[in-house]
Amino acid sequence: MELDLVICGGTVVTGSDMFRCDVGIRGERIACLGDGLRGKRQVDAEGLLVLPGGVDGHCHIEQLEPDGSIHEETFETASRSGFLGGTTTAICFAAQFKGAPIGPTLDRYRAMAARSAMDYSFHQIITDPTDRVIEQELPQIVASGIRSFKAFLTYDPLRLDDAQFLRVLAAARKLGALVSVHCENYDAIAWRTEMLLAAGLSAPLYHAWSRPVVVEREATYRAIALAELVDQPIQIFHVSSPEVAAEIARAQRRGVKVWAETCPQYLTLDASDMDRPGAEGAKFICSPSPRDSLARAGLWEDIRAGTLDIISSDHCGYSFAGGKGKLVHGADAPFTRIPNGIPGLATRLPLLFTEGVVAGHIDLNAFVRLTATNAARLFGLYPAKGTIAPGSDADLVLWDPAAEGVITNAALGHAIDYTPYEGRRTIGKAVMTFSRGEMVMESGIVRAASGRGRFLARGPYGFIKPTGQTPNGFMA
């Protein structure tokens, strides 16, 4: 068998196995695994782990906003950052604006994404499920290969009320699409925020006070209950607390098809980070809010139990300074006027390896499942993505498990001017990244051309098939 590239002598790690072998690549795909393979080019992986390229199912990249603004992170800079951190596939968000059709905005977003060097797909945000959207646009969107919808239960002007959310769930069930949900109680947050501001409590720390765990837990329970009513599989985004995970675990035990992710910020940061001097606390504002050390410890238990089976970045970067940044409304702006989100594409794998594998919370196979395999399965990309097997795309990361480092923003490749993890020590890093057989990063230098990334159209797949069980057997 003629091979274009052989990665020799590394330890291959998948979501279920670990073994020392060569990986033979022909064209853009893995052709074979074996011993003593030879190809036109050889790469020595002795002493390194060979991992599937990371699949990040939750990234806000160059996202369009209702006010006409665009997120700072571009598809070019996000690709660079992903490759540096060992991620080769990203799923990001196409917006819908209330009162407007989806089509023109989606067309514009597709054109922007065509500059990506990284392979990508979309979640379609739905904010206004009108008859036209439900009956005409969503079938066309699913047919085009976008097979997941995003629903917000909070935020103006994104949120859906319960009736709208039920419409989206029912439409997704008919179309064979997954629904991912941001779960926080809109009215509870609005009431709590009004009370905090009236009491003069407006500093960044009070962002966490405005949305305590109970508002996330209640919305998660409600989202699951409505999905169970419709028999529509859902994913709960960015779980911040074991109390929230407990609601998910209860539903899973009942046989409800609900999956859940958490993110590195909920395993490494806490609310006290928002209580730093001056405006520094603004760097850590994201939603849901990071909690505390007890919540972090509990989340590791939920990860080991499989309740939380994906760790994404929720990369939503706003620079600290500048016209679009965290301080756009001034250093003394109340927490309600500070852009909400933190960057994390490049740091996702190093942080999880350090805090998870090195600290003994998870093993190497779980590391791969959490960062690549499970997201690929859930979003219909497996086995092309998320594993190392003949026929899979040659998306590979050569990982040095002993490499010690310190996170610095300058090395992350993104468009954002800070990282909340500045100065944090890590163990383990990507030393070489391959995307569809092409070396796109080596020793901290990215060599990928803009536009080489591919849109990953997702057809029907059985993993998210409804259970067929509804209350009283009535199917709407």
C-alpha cells in the first residue's frame, strides 16, 4: 500500500484504546495502522501521544449580532488558535435576528466561514420561530447539512419563552435535528439584577450574584421536562455546577435523551476571580458564572460518572480593551454592560490535560472522549472525526505529555488581547497538528492557508433518534 505520510512509533490513544503503532495516511484519510509502515514522508512520534484532533462543539467565531457588530475572533484567527491547542474541528453559531428571516444572515455567515483553515460546521440559533421559519426555513437549513439548533432561555434579544421553545423542539423532532440549550431563568435573573443594582452592587463580582446556581438548575429542569414532553433529544450547554448535573442525571436515568457539556472555566475558575481589583474582574465574566471549589470538585465526579460527557471551550472572546472589548462602556461600567464571555479555544486541551489527566481525575481515554470522540458522535461527525481508525480523516495531534509550560496570551494565536489563564502552569501540549493529512502546526508555528477548511454537512444519524416515548403515547 503506497502511503503519503507515516507517523511512526507514537502511542495512539482513542476514546477506548491505547497502543503503540504507526499511522499510515493516504491523501486526507487514515489508510492503516500497523508496525514498520513506510511512506513518502515519515514523522517520528517516539515518546509522544498520537491523539485525534480535538472537536470543539461550542465556539462563537465571527458571530453576527443584532446591533450590526461582529465578534472579534475571525475564522482565520480561530483556526490558528485551534491548531495551536490541538483542535482541528469547530462547530460555531449562525445567528437569527428577531423579526427577520434566517436565510440572508446564514448566507453572509457561510461566506465569512469560507475563510476558515479549520474544518467547521454550524449550530443554527433560533430566536424567532415564526410559521415561515418553522415550516419553510428550518427544513431547508437541515437539508443543507446544519443538523443542530441553539435555543437560549435567557438574554435579550435571544431568548425563547416556553411556547416558542416547544415549537423549536417539535420542529427539530420532525426534521431529525438536535437542540442545544443555554439554560438560565430569564425573569429570575432580571429580578435579581434589578435588586442588586438598586442596592448599589454593580461591580463584576455581582454578575455571579445575579445568576446563582438555582436559576440555572430551574431552567435545566424545565428544558428537560419540555423536551421529554415532545420526545426531542437535547444537549445542555456549559453546566457550571453539580446541582445542575443532578437534574440531568435524573433525566438520563429515566431514559430521556439528554446530554451535557461543561467547560474548562468551570473546572479552573471561580466567582472570586470576578472580585479582582479595578476592572480586572471583567476578564472572568461569562454565563453561567463560574462557581467555587466545591462545585469544581463535584463536576469532576459528574464527568467520571458520564453525566457530563463533553468538554467544550464556549470560546466567546472579547478583548479587555478597545472599541469592542470588556471595557467598551468604561472601566466603571456595571456588570450588566460588560460583554459576556471568555476566550478558550487554544487552552481547552492543555487545561484539561493538566487539571484532568495529570491531576488524576480522568485517564487518557476519557481525555480523548471528552475533547473529541463524544462531540463527534453527538453532532453526527463520527467516525470521520473524533477517532483514529482506517477511513477516518487524518486529523491528528502529536502530544507531548511531559511538556511543561506557562500560558501566555501571546502564544495562543487568537484575536483577543488577554486570556483569563495568564500565568497558569500546564503539563502537556500539542507539538504538531495535522488536519486531513496536512501538517498545519509544528512547534508553535501555524502553516495553514485561509480557506482550506471545509464545511462539514451533517446528514441523518441514529445517535440522536427520539426514543418513541411520550406522555400518554400522544405524538404531536
